[in-house]
Amino acid sequence: MKESIEKFAEEHGFVKLTQSNHPQDGQTVEILVEDKHKGRWRGRTPQSKLVFFDDVQDWKGKLAQVTVTWTGPYSMSGELEGKSLVTSTPLDSIALPLVG
């Protein structure tokens, strides 16, 4: 029975999905921080991978370097690299021209 479940999961991509973030473990990734979710900062890599980290500073709209310490099927978690801001201008404060 277990073998048939594993075969079904592999045929339908479930095994690949749970291992898709594993190569990122231990790597430092750059993320664009979106907001706080359940008390943790969350952002996305250029490949749209979801990454969570903890810090007391306001990171919304900023780029952060995060060393991945945990990977799961849908997200990753890590520690802020050097705890320094990569950019100090939040993206929501940049003036954009009106098109019309």
C-alpha cells in the first residue's frame, strides 16, 4: 500500500513539490520584503519563492539578504544576513509618473 501511495505521489509531482526548495538550504538569497505575517517578515525571491525571517526593523518594501535555514514545500525561513539594510528607500515612497 505504501509503495502505491509513493508511486502515485511521484507520478503527480508531489515528491518534487516537497523537495523544490531544498537546494536553497544554507544559501543566502535576496528578497523583496512584502509585509509582516504572524509576527514574521515575509518576502519573495526573484523566482517568487516565499521567505520568512525575524527582525525588529521595518523592512516593508526593502531588499534583504537572508540565509536560508529551513525549507518546506511552499516556503523557506532564514536569518537576516548581517542585519543591514540593502536599500533605505521603501518602494511605496518612490514617485511614479501618471500615465493617461
